[in-house]
Amino acid sequence: METMMRREGRLVEWHADRGFGFIAPDDGGPNVFLHIRALPKNDKRLEIGQPYAFDAVLSPDGRERADNVVPLDKPVAPQLEPEKPKRSRWRLLEHLPPFLVIIAFAGIFASVSLVTDVSSNWYIIYGEASFACLVGYWIDKNAAIQKNWRVSETILLLIGLVGGWPGAIVAQEVFRHKTRKGTFRYLFWMTVAINMAAFVQINVFTSL
């Protein structure tokens, strides 16, 4: 069964006589196989360094190939009035200094502890999950450098969701890993907000 996700990268190798090449993903990992059939019919300008967005399809043999490939440098039609950037709660949260979020949660944790008995299990959950996240990001960073098989982003997000996000923030800043990919960053901050809300809900409102 094939699985896929949307990625971006640049063409680093092309064999015109055979109609295939390879794309180096911007977020690291092994080069992705590209066949000429995956390109738009009206766009065959295959230049080394050309940026593309593509669906990374994972075949049963464990290798990725590019599908639904779209070049990223096409000119944008001029606009009469510049559009105001849309802001969401997630984007505002993303622009906060990451460690400030940990400090803010520490304040929330302390405040909740004043109004209700917080189980010591929470310290264990956040501590162990954060350590697991830290190790997971370190493994994934090294795998990206060495072009080895990567740690699934879903796994990293799930560990963060159950309480490992403080360790994930530390890992992102220390290893400078997963700090640019927009889709992942959006999902990551959403898991942070969900986890914090769940902590307050479980410890405050369910105890009333």
C-alpha cells in the first residue's frame, strides 16, 4: 500500500535520455526519484536547482517517488492592492520565542497546583515524553545528515501531543531541526495547544 505526503525540494540530477532524475527534499532525507511522467505536460524545463513541490509517494519497497510535481518559481499575477497577511492563533503562537512557551506552561502548571492536587504522574509523563522527543529529534537530525531512513513526523507529533512537546522545543532549538517546514510547524504548535488545554481540563474542570 502506498502512502504519500506533500514535500518540496530541488532537482539535483536529471538523465534526459532516460527521462528520470532525482529531487533533494528541502527537509532532508534520501533523494526522491522523479520520472518525466510526473511533471506537468506543459512544463518540461528540467534545470538542475529548479525547486518543486511534489507528493512523496512511499512504495511497498520502502522507496519514495515524486508525483504531482509542480515547479515553484512560476510568476505570480500582479495584484492591484496587496493582500493583508492572514493571521491565525497558530501563527501568532509560532512567532513567540519557543522557550517562552515552556515558561508560560510552567506558570500554568504552578497555578493549577495551587487550586487542585496535581498528580505526581504528570511530572513523569512530561519528563519521559520530553526525553523521548529529544532523542527522536536527535536521531532524525542525524539521519537527515547521513541520508538514512528518517523518524516519522507523525511519531514525533504524537509523542509531543502526549506531553513531549517541551523536549521537542528544546531539540528544535538545540539541533536547529524542524524549524522551517511550515506544515509540520503548524501541526506541532496545534499539538502544544491541545496538550496544554487538556492538562487544564483534566486537572481543573474535571475535579470541580
